Amino acid sequence: MNIGVLGTGMVGSAIGTRLVQLGHQVRMGSRSADNPKAAAWVAATGGGASQGTFQDAAAEADMIVNCTQGAATLDVLGSIGEDTLGDKILIDISNPLDFSRGMPPSLFVSNTTSLAEQIQHTYPRARIVKALNTVNATIMVHPERLGEDHEVFVSGNDAGAKAAVSTLLTSFGWKRIVDLGDITTARGTEAYLLLWIRLWQTLGTADFNVRLVRASG
Ligand SMILES: NC(=O)c1ccc[n+]([C@@H]2O[C@H](COP(=O)([O-])OP(=O)(O)OC[C@H]3O[C@@H](n4cnc5c(N)ncnc54)[C@H](OP(=O)(O)O)[C@@H]3O)[C@@H](O)[C@H]2O)c1
């Protein structure tokens, strides 16, 4: 697949590298076509990896992955535009974190909406699937790193898009994929960051995830 990865940070780099390793063609997008972090990623990753603007990354993509800072996400998607986004599947990994008052951050949207819903509302034809925002960049693409099975969540309005994203997650190694329902369920996975950050501070590592345990029978 041709996949556009929006973002040059830890997440964009980890997702992009894994996708290239799995045989996909990946264009990493940034505000500038010659972003040095994207250039370093292309040089390190090799075949299948390229860079461009956010618009370049989205234009020829079969699927788009949003790995941009949450506060910038709507601006980034605005720079791409509705015509280019069309009805493409967009995996939204961003979190609506507000660090303006220091640590721990708060959420700049929550409770009755979510960043994923704001994206879906702004681009009603695009098929938004919230996923992977509840784990750190390394675990996103190497869930086996934790040594036992654990959960990843998907939220979205389009069943076909969630199935396609689940196939991609399975190729990353995810075995426990929980379909929470429509895009409003992203309120829960985004707000989970409030707990994730406290766990990270308490445990002193980002190498963890939650595992669901249900009563049998
Ligand atoms: N780090 C993690 O382990 C982790 C885990 C789960 C979820 N997330 C979420 O994943 C997303 C990416 O996280 P990250 O740590 O990889 O990177 P990040 O530093 O949060 O975001 C980097 C990207 O955001 C873009 N950006 C920043 N400010 C911008 C602005 N004013 N206008 C347009 N674009 C702007 C940058 O564009 P340029 O390339 O042009 O500089 C860059 O591509 C975030 O929403 C984060 O909350 C992160």
C-alpha cells in the first residue's frame, strides 16, 4: 500500500519504519518538504521511504496515519484539504494534550467530544479510525515487546475502515484488538491519557499497557 504518515516525531518515525519493513511505500509528511528529521528517517530507512509536505504525503496515499501534535492536527489536515482527504482511511494516533500549564498536561477537548470526532466532523467523507494512541511509539509497532498479550482499541464509524486498520494492526503483531464502536468512543481512549501519564510517572517507564481481564462463563 501507499501510506502517508503525517508527522516527523517519534510516532511518525516508528510507524513509518515498521510500515516500510512490512513492504509498504511510505511518504512522511511535514510542514516543509525538506524537513531534516524526515530526511534523516528516509536515509536510515531506505527503500520504500520518502518525504514531502503534509499535502504530498496524503495526495497519493491509499491510507493516511495522523502522527501530528494534537493541537496542530486540524491545521495540518486543513493544509491538506477535503479534496485530497476524500474518503480515505485516516488512522488518528494524536492525543489532545495541552502542556501550556506544564506537567501533567490536561485535555483541550474531552467529555462530550474528542479530537477524533472533531476530525470526523470537519471531514465527514474521510473514514477516521482512532487507534494506537493509548500506547507509546515503540509498543505501537512492536506489541510483542511486553512479553504477553494486551489490548489495543479502535473507534470509528465505518466498519470497513476498522477492518482494514485491524488487518494493519495484526500485521504489527497486535492480537487483542477491541472495537469500541463509533467515533464517539474515542472520548474514552483520549481521556485514558490522563491515567496513562500518571502511570508513566509512577512506573518510571513508558513500556507498559493495559490488559483486560473478564470473568469467565
Ligand atoms: N510519543 C508517543 O509515544 C505517543 C504515544 C501515543 C500518542 N502520541 C501522539 O502522537 C502524536 C505525535 O507524537 P510525537 O511525539 O511523535 O510528535 P509531536 O512532537 O507531538 O508532533 C510532531 C509533529 O507535529 C507537527 N507539528 C507540531 N506543531 C505544529 C504546528 N504548529 N503546525 C503544524 N504541524 C505541527 C510537526 O510538524 P513538522 O514535521 O513540520 O515539525 C511534526 O510533524 C501526538 O499527538 C501525540 O500526543 C504520541
